[in-house]
Amino acid sequence: MNSIQNEKNTLDELGALRRRRHLPLQFYDFILLFVVTILLLVFSPSSETSFAIEMCAVHFVLAALSVYLCRYLVGVYKQIWRYGSPSSYIKLIIADTIAGILYYALQLLIPVQNVAFLRAFSIIAFNLLLALGIRLLYKYLYEAINKGDIRFKFILAPLRVITGLTFAETKDGDVSGNTASNRRIRIAIVGAGQVGVMLADELFKNPRAAYIPCCFVDIDHSKIGREIFGLPVLSGSADITKKLAELSVQEIVFAMPRVEQERLKELYEYYKSTGCKIKIYDYPTMQAAEGGKRHLREFDIEELLFRKSVHFHDEKTSAYYRDKVVLITGGGGSIGSELCRQIAAMKPKKLVILDVYENGAYDIQQELRFRYETSLDLQVEIVSVCDKAGTEKIFCEHRPNIVLHAAAHKHVPLMEHNCCEAVKNNVFGTLNTVELAEKYGVERFIMVSTDKAVNPTNVMGATKRMCEMIVQSHSRSSSTTTFSATRFGNVLGSAASVVPLFKKQIMNGGPVTITDKRIIRYFMTIPEASQLVLQSGCMAKNGELFVLDMGKSVRILELAETMIRLCGFEPYRDIEIIETGLRPGEKLYEELLIRTEELDKTENSMIFIERDTPLAPDELKEKLNVLRLALESEVDQVVKKALRSVVPTYITPESVNTDAVVEKTLEELTV
């Protein structure tokens, strides 16, 4: 009860404070209206009519009642005018227009000396002009002081007295010799469009902002040489470095949300030569609509290295997952957690996250709960897919409509030395999940696969190929569940990605290590991979093996060299690049996934279906028995030999890493 009373008292105090802050402005409006009335009724009478002081007073009271009543009803005095927007000034104009009509009607209705319509209109219009003028002047002075403009330093004290307000900037000495604006980071905004102007406006209005704009840079000749908010618009010409130095610019901020990826990279490299720190202004239109925040941030190296992410989602995909119970195995992992984010945005009936690693599952649980609160029915279950009884309990309790199977061991070198665990988890964990999906009538089962399953040269790739065979074989025999699998390449941002490793090595001064200077890979972002999985699963009819057109391959050596340069260093001079030799099971190139002559197209031009004949149930059973018998030995080499016998495409890395094969393949993949 006391807390409620305290809250009420606090609100009352805030309301009283707000009313007190409005009093100076209301007083000045009162004075202006009084002066206008006297000028237009006494000192400038018409030839037909003259007004005594007493009659002027009556008209002043009528005009004041009309003006203040309309302004209060429209909410003019609730506006904070130093942040006034066009809508604020429109409100004032509407209020005074209504007030003029009301004033003219009142003076006709009561027994007083009447004022002609033109005279009444002039009183209200002139008063409105002055009211707009003092508000615009106040806003201008406030923003000028925020910018640290020393021309207005001398009026700061009178302005505080006149307005009754304390300028936050003056507490930090913003317009004194040791100015807070001098301590703010001076930035140049590249892009004088709507987003760049919005950024400058936000920074000027925020007295506590860490940044202060100094200029705009643009290539639009209609803007170059002109001013925005009093800031010059410069040309991004060859002498830009000199111009930025003259303005003491410390950082450059890109405010161009729709710029192409290649152009962004060119601009980054160009402005990096100025010696200024480069940042980007995130203005995500879609995210902002969903509560996302705009902010300044460092460049992600991935933005400058790889093709722009392909976005697959459409309303058809969202509609498919909406109001369904969706179970995601491995939901705490890199791919699994992104699948959780995207499914949550599609408004499922329930989202069930299954993972054996509680930390990852907890992190995504907290993220989704913070974002969606009670609007998302979210359950987290900690169990291994190898534990069939534990997993069955979850299927029985939640009765999922859709299963996204992302649980797997994926680290190539580690799985080479832990072959038994790789087969147990990847192969038989998938088998358990597939069988439970059939038993409990799951509508759709979508497995996350990898490009390493194509002609695998390592245990991890071979186990994932075996998983694909399990899924495809069950698609032939199941009468209740639609099965599919989706392959994609290396994922940027995952814990095992090469990009974070290179970043750490560069920041530590090198050397940057690569296994072989000839090695090439395909890359895609985690959201892109997740979108592919969801859309391909939505379009699956049964037993399809989907693959994505991942664009051009990337030479890892060139990737390392580019990253070093983007971090401000020179390869081989500042940061060494050394070869460490191929790791166990690693090959110099991943198979080209998209050979259009061997694939079937889908409605999405980026998604294809591989022509692959599913195994017969008896043949699959025989292969699984071979692996079970091998696992009983608990010897990695025995299990690896068995895996090689059941996966016909499983070959040794040496057979594909020979010079002749490599040169021919690399030439084909990098054309």
C-alpha cells in the first residue's frame, strides 16, 4: 500500500514539475497576445472604428480565453519545444485557427464593440506568427548550444533565466572553455540522405550523445557545397583526407542502408586510408518496426568479405509454421538457436528446444523470453538424442507437428579422433529421432545436413551422409511423416568458423595460420542457412535432399590477406601468414554442390533438389547393423572401417588432395 502511495506522490510531483516548466512559455504567450491586441486595436485603428483601452482589455480577455482554451485542448503546451517536430507546429496552427473562429464568434455574441473579421483575423494571425517565431528561435538556440557554438555562449545565462530551464550541456561545461562537445567524438556522416540526416538530428537533440557531427559526405552534386543543420556537405573527392583533418574528424560513420555489398567494401577501403575509425549506422527498417534499436557499431568483417545474404522467407513459409508445435533438436547450437529465433517470429503454437548442452539452451531461452515474454509458449528440455527413452518422453508430452533436427557433432578434426561418439550421436541419434517422429505422427521431419556429406573424406561428413540415407529411406516407408534434408556450406559466426579465429590471431599480432594456401571453401551466414532449412522443409513433398546455390567459392589465403588489410595491417609485413598442414580428414576443397545439369529446380531459384535414390528399408537395416557391431568394440579404427563400408562415397582425403585432382578441381570451382 505504501509503495502505491509513494508512486502516486511521485507522479503528482512530476506532473507539478511539468506544469511549472510550461509556465514561462505560457507567460510569454500571454505578453505577446497582449502586445498584439494593443497594437492592432489602439495604435492602428481603422478609419471607421477606434477602441478605448477598456474595450481593448475586453477583447484581449476574449482572445486570450479562445487561444489558451484551444491550445490546451489540442495539447500545445504538452509539447517539449526544443524537440519540436513539424506535427508540433501543425498542432499550434490548428489550435490558433480554431481560436480565431471562436474569438470572432464570441465578440459578436456578447454586447461589446465589435471587431471586423479582418481585424480579428489579424490579431490571431500576428499572435500565431510570433508564437511560432519564439518557439523556432528557442529550438535553434538550444541546438546551437548543443553543438557547442561559441557564438551563443554569451546568451546562455539569460536564456536560462528567460526559459526557466537548465541546459544539461552546461553541467558538463558544454559551452565553456573546457566544453563537453570538445570531448565528444567528432564524426563525418557518409550519406546525406534521409538516414544520415536522421542520425545527425538524433545526435544534436541528445545532449548526452558521445558523438557530434561535423559534416556530411556525399556524391550527389545537388547536395555538395550546401548545408544541412548548418553542417557542410562535402564531396568524397581525392582531398577528402585534408578536409576531414581540417574539421578534426575522428570517426567516419556510414549511413547508407541500401548500398550494395561491393560498393560498401570500396567505400570502406577508401575511407580507411584517411586514418579515421570507420563505423556503420544500423537503421534496420524491419527490425525497428518490431522494436529493434538503431545504433552505431563497428563493421563486421563478414559484411565486407562475402556476398550479401540471401533472404528466403515469404508469407507462405511463415504461414506453414504458424500455430504449429515445433521441436528443434540441438536448439542451443549455432544453427539450432537461429532456427529458434526465426520460428519464434512466425508465432508457433509452441516452441520446444531440445539440447544436451544446457548453457546454449539457456542462452537462447533467456533471449526469446526477454523478447517475446508471455506471447511465446516456450519449453526447454535437456536430453541427448542418443537417449531414446528420454527423447520419447518429450515427444509423448509435447506431440510436435514439426521436427527440425539440428543436433549433431560437427567438428571435423575432433570427430576424426572420436569416431565412436560421432557414430553414436550423429547416426543413431538421428535414427532415434526419425523413428520417434514416425511413432508420434509428426507431420514433417527436416534434417540439417552439410556439404561435407558430399563425397566425404572425414568421419563427420560420412556420418552426416549416413543420416541423409536414414532420412531418405524412411521417407519411402512412412505413411505419416514427410522427411527431407538440407545441405549447406561453412557457417559464418559459428564457434568453429575460420573468421573468428583469424580475427583473434590478427588482434594478437599474428601469425595467421591456414592449413594450406590452396584451400577453398563456400560460406554462408547463420540466418541464411536457417532460412534455407525452413523454406526447403516447407516445400518438401517427401524424401528430398535440398542444396543451396552458395555462389562463388572463397580462397582461404585471399580471405586471410583481405582480413588483415581491413584491420589496418599489411600481410607478410605486419602480420605473417603461415601454413600448418591439412588436419585429419580435411580436403583442399569442398564439392561443388550446384551442378544444375544434375539437379532439379524448385520454385526458389537458389534452392535445388539432388537426384538421389533412397535405400530400401532392408538395405538400411543391414548398414545400421554393421555400425552397431563395430560400436560394440569401442575402437575408433574399427568403427571408421565399418563406416567406410556402409557409406560408398566415403573416400580418403589423400585420394582427392593429389596435385592432379586438386589443380583440375580448383580451376573448375574458381572460374
